Amino acid sequence: MKTKLLLVALFSLFLGLSQTFATANSTIFHNDPDIKVVVSQKRIWLVADEISVKCLSVQVLDEKGKVVMEKYFSSKMTDWSLRIESLPEGRYSVMVGNKKMTDFNR
């Protein structure tokens, strides 16, 4: 009886740990949450679905492909925006992770 109880406890512990590791290792690339990008004259707003995000890299690239702005977001943050009002006039691209999301003119 004690052996069965011990085996059930070990099995439960194993399942709990495997879920914890799976959650800890998930990033934007594994779970690819649905991220919407909205560009206004002063800010780039990011809207994510309910999937938790541990570390999400957002980059703004100029016409030459040079990173001119970068910010990391997580589910613990409340402000999911980038202030772009100081960028000089030009054409820019928004990258979320390794994925090009949109282009915009400033």
C-alpha cells in the first residue's frame, strides 16, 4: 500500500515538473501568440492574446535594416507600446521576434 502511494506521489510530482519546464521553456517561437501591431503617429501598440509571454523582443528597423529601437515585453508588463515620436522621417519595419509584422512611414 505504501509503495502504491509513493508511486502515485512520484508520478504526480513528475507531471507537475514536466508542466513547469514546458511553461518555462515556452517563448514566442514555441507558442507564437497572436500579436496585433497598431501604429499611430506617436506610438506602436502591441496587443497580445491571453497566452503568457516570458520575453518578447520587438524591434523597429530603418530602411537599411538597422535596428533603431528595441524593447522586450513580458506578460508582467502593463504598457505594451513603443514611443516612436522621436524617430526621424522615413520608412520603418516592425519585427516581433523573428517575424516581420508591418511597415510604416514616419
